Amino acid sequence: MLKLTSVHTSYDHIKALKGIDIEVDKGEIACLIGSNGAGKTTTLLTISGILKPDSGEITFEGEPLKNISPHNIVNKGICQVPEGRRVFPRLTVLENIEMGAFGAKGKNFHRNLEKIFLLFPILKERKNQMGGTLSGGEQQMLAIGRALMANPKLLLLDEPSLGLAPIMVSKIFKTIKEINEEGVTILLVEQNAKAALRLSHCGYVLENGTIKLHGSGEELLHNEDVKKAYLGE
Amino acid sequence: MLLQQLINGLTLGGVYAIIAIGYTMVYGILELINFAHGEIYMLGAYLAIIFLGLFTAMGLTATSLPLALILTAILTIIFCSAYGFTMEKVAYKPLRNAPRLSPLISAIGVSIFLQNYVMLTQGATDKVFPQRFGEAGFQFMNVNVTYLQAMIILVSGLLMFFLHLFIHKTRMGKAMRATAQDKTMAALVGINVDSIISVTFIIGAGLAAVAGIMVASYYGLVNYFIGYIAGIKAFTAAVLGGIGNIPGAMLGGIILGLVESTGAAYISSEYKDAYAFIILIVILLIKPSGILGKTTEEKV
């Protein structure tokens, strides 16, 4: 479904991605793990078109994404919940959700809205509150809900568990599984490697801008190098 | 006496407010002080004179003055919006990722260019608005209000009201607010940031056009330099209210108009233009974020 071939991305003169290959199949959960500065967020921003790759190719459903602007990539069905959630702080919860549906132009609006309120009842309670007044966990739910409004085929999630209380982390992971079971393909970036690998069908280990390892979630969980470097065993 | 000055101040303040909105909207989205915004207002005044002169020559003004005025307003708004749109595409868009000083210098360049363009094509002498509205008016609580003043206050009030509705109730307006808060995230939810920026310039220029028409008809005289001083005053109004904040620009404009007219009446009219600068200095010293300025709240 999504295929990155030898993608290089840099910030001015600093090379952040040095030729990475990733393939995500339809219907699966893929995860990208790695330490700080490995290039995980850069990878997602490159897929979404916010950063332009220096070389390499990204295709989605067989179609190259080169020279397609970020809002049109969203319209093709790739949505991102970026690092730090980035809820619009001075828009109400409901307006934030409406903005998620901006590209979809009202298609399935009410059905999606109901689905999101069912998934995250707290958002319905707070729908007239400003986005910036929500707690971290609520903002994460809002950010995920907002992305779901666009009817995504592929959802990119950047560190959804970062800075959340443990109970919230397990709720978010449970939700990711539910979203995937509804047919949305997921590419998950996580520091919480153990939880992410358990959830994923396949995983990639990113180190210094290159893919170090890849395999099924199960394989990586039991890989000695991964255990040492990322699972703290 | 005081009430009379309040009416004069509201008239002036309404005009400042709708120019200031253009400044503040552009700042809200691009963090750019568009110093050429005042020139759009000046172009509006000139275009109004040209179009109304044309309709007068065609005899339309004699048969139906309201129709001639409405057509003049519509054409002026369309032309000014086109100027605003083009200005952004030519002078600011290529500098979107440049250091912040570059678009600012570009703005000053556009401002100088437009002033000289109008001076060359229209001459350096004052132009006269083809229609005099005179002192006809009505009495309101023992104060003379001319029809023109009432019209200016009404039109600026209505424009601000509709702009507020647009920003808060429409899909496009909400997308504008979203873009102002976080451009990258706006793109990630599927908002075309470039077209939002264009719409912002078009609306700002349209409002400045209306201000230009109103001032040209109020004072009856314009020259190619009026955009400069009006631009700085509207900028002051925007800073006073809190730059980037639309209700702030409205409030700032009205306060500035009231201060100017009461200051001119009670202190000295010689210093009419100085009050704006005094306010600008004081607000920058005491509360640089402005009256309604947003306190930056960040959640990590």
C-alpha cells in the first residue's frame, strides 16, 4: 500500500534519512522504532509531504507522491497524528474535529462524528471547550479523532503514547487496535518499543537515518539486539 | 461638545478598524507586518474617484446616485482585492521560507512601488472626489451627525459583524483560524494553506478598499501619500488591540479614532497625527501584546 524506496531527506545540510526502504501492506499495523534523533518523525513528515525528500521514491497505492502538496496527500487517504498532538489550541473541540474533515468536504461527517464520540465519549462532553484546555490524554484522543474524520486509508501516528499516564497509554494502544480492525492501515512511530511491537504485524528499527532491522513484530520482540537496545533487557 | 467628538471619533475609528483588520489578519497567519497594506487603501480611494468619475461622465450619477455609488464600491473592492492577491503572490510567497526580515523589506518595497506608480499615473497633486455630500445630516441628542458619518459608522460596524460571523461560523473562516494557529497541522488535516493565505489577502484588501472609498468621500481630497499615514495608524490600532487578534484590531481602531478626535478638540488639533504615535510608544512600553493580545499558552 505504502512503499518508500531509498528515501533521503535532509534539513539544510544535515542528512536525517540516508536511504530508507519501508513497505506497509494494506490492513496491517507497522511500527517504526528507534531512539531519539533516529529519523522517525522525519520519515512521517516526508510521507505526508511536509518535508521534501532529496531523492528516492514514495508511492501510495502504486501512485508516486512526488510533487503532491501536503493537503492533497491527505485527500488521497494518508492522515497523520503528528508528534506533540498539535491540537488547534484556540479552536473548540468540535471545531478541531470539523477541521479534520476539511478535505473530506462533509463526506460521512455525521457518521464519523458519532463514531468518534463513541470511541472517545469525553470529547462529546467537552465539545465546546477550547482544544488547548484539554489534558494531554484528551488532546491525544482529539488528535486521533480529528485524523479519523478524513476517512483515512492509512493513519500515521507519531508517538501517541508520549507523556501520557500508563492507564491512558493502554487505552490509546487499545484504540489503535480497534481502528485497525475497522480496516485502517497504520504506521506507528513509538519509543515504547515493547508495546508497539506487540501490537504490530511488522516492525522496522531505525538507527541514524537507516533501517537497521526489519521483521514481524514477534521476531523483533525476540531479537537479541532489539532487546538490548530498545527493550531494556 | 464631547458627544460631537465621540461621533467624529467613531467615524474615524471605524475606518481605522477596518484597515487594521487587514494588518492583523495577515500578521495572524504569516507573522508579517504588511507595510504595503496602507497603499491598498490609497488605491481604493483613487479607484473610487476614477470609477465614480466615469459614472458621472456617463450620466449615471445624475440619474441614480445610489446605483453609481454601489457600482463604484463593487468595482473598487474587486480591483483592490486583485491588487492584494497579486501582491502576496509576487512579493511574499517567494519569500515564505526566507528569514523574517526579507518579506518585511519586500513589503516596504511594494509600498514604495505602489506610491510611485500612483504618483506617475495619477499625478502628484491632490485629486478631488467627484461627489460632494456636504453637511446634510440629522440631529442626534443635540449633536449634528452627517448622513455620510452615519453611513461610515454603519458600514464599518456591519463589515466587522459579518467578518466575525465569517471567521467563526464558516468552514473557510475556521480553516483560517486553524491556519493562523498552526500552519503545518493545517496542511496535515487537508487545508490548502496557500489558498487560505490568498483569501486572507483578498479579504484584507477588500476591507481596505471600503476604507479608501469612505475616506475619499469623507474628506473629498486624496493624494498618493495618504496610504502611508493611514497605514501607520492602522498598524498602531492593530498593535493596540493585540496584533493577530481580530476583535483587538476593531477595538484598537475605535479607541485610536476616539483619542484622535477628542485629543484634537481638547488639546490641540496640531498634534492630530502625533496621538497615534504616542499611543504606539506607550503600548509598546507597557503592554506589547496589546489589550486583547493572546498570552502564549503552550502545552507540551
